[in-house]
Amino acid sequence: MAKRWFGAVIATMLCTGAQAADIGMSRAPMTAILAAPSYAWTGFYVGGHLGAGNIRNNYLGVSSFTVATPWIGYSIGDRFSANATGIVGGVQLGYNWQVGSNIVAGLEASLSLSSLSHFFIGPTGAPDDEYRTRLPVFGSLTGRIGYAADRALFYVKGGLAVGHIRFALEDFTPPIVGGFRHSTTRAGWTVGAGAEFAVARNWTIGLEYNYADYGSFDAGSGNLDIMRVSTKTHAVTIRANYLFSTGPGIVARY
């Protein structure tokens, strides 16, 4: 009888110990779940843009020496302006730095050709004084700062604007005819804003607005007749960029 009782106790102890050992066993670690990586905006990029622009020129008669230049049709203090629209297009290149998960800063240089020009008859003097102003080429060097929401980037920009401006004034009706031309490259400033969206790993498309002020310059025939011209532009362009990404985006673990 004692042997049977002792055997039952031993069997019970062995069964309890096995269960305890099973409970104490460490479980295999779960595989980490990785979230989809966010888009990486850091890196160099190059691309092109195409759109529409508006040019506005303000004119001021600074001096008018009509004795030596009898065809001049404006007087000192005369003010007027003109607007025109045209096509703009060109290339841009730059570099983005993504700071943290949302802030993107960068530098960009752009060069554009345009059809921005206007031809009009001056509102003062005889109705045969034709004014012509063109902005065939312009560029900029700007800083950018923006907010990245994964594959979307919203930004503002500002910096240096440089434009080549051609101005001409001509009286083309005899018997008193004449005219002068002036060509200059002006440095001014520009501000803008835009939105950019990643449509593939390295390709982005966007929409951008820019305002530029190129200051003013004096043009004349050399006979003490001076017309002061100031130029400003607005432009809206569609952009496409190829981004040379420097690495993967931020990966979240859960």
C-alpha cells in the first residue's frame, strides 16, 4: 500500500513539474511590423517648367529736351503703364534637405526664356510714339522652405531675380521721326510659392507662382531726354523634376 501511495506522489510531482516548465518557457519574439516608408525629399534635383506670365512696365518722363529731340512726345512728370501676357519656360536645378520628418529646406537656381513683351502707342504727345519693352530671358537664385506630408511638399521661396530687358521708343511718322533703344540686365528680387507631388520614386510634378521686381532704369537718346522704366512680372508654371534621392525615407516600427 505504501509503495502505491509513494508511486502516486512521484507521478503527481513529475506531472506538475512538466506543466511548470512549459509555463516558464520564453516565447519566440514576434517579427517587427514595418510601416510603409515615407517619401525622402533629400537630394539633388533637375527639371523643367512651362507656363504663362504677365509683364507690367511703368514709365516716367524724367526729362524731355524737345529742342534737340523734336520728335519726343512726352513731358517731364508724365506717368503711364502697360501690361502684356506671354509664355515662359525653362529649366531649374536645386538641392533639398529634409529636416526631421516634415520640414524641407533647399536652394534652387532657374533660367527661363519668355515671349513677354508689349508694343503700344504712348498716351501723351502725338499718336505716333511707339513704346516697346521685352523680357526675353530671366533667372533666379532662391531659397525654399516647406512642409512635407509624405509624397506632397508645400513651400514658399524667395531670393535674387535677374532679367534682361530691352526697351525702345520710336516716332515713326514723317516729317519728324526718331527714336532710341536701350538694353540692360537688371538684378532685383522675387518671391513665390508652390506645391510638389511625387508621382514615382524619383519623379515629381508641381505648380508654382512667382512674382519678380527688376527695379528701374533710365533710357534716353543722349540729348537730355530720359524715360525711366520699371519692370515687374507674375508667372504661373507647371514643373517636373527628377530627384536624385540620397537614401530611403523614414521607417516607423510598431
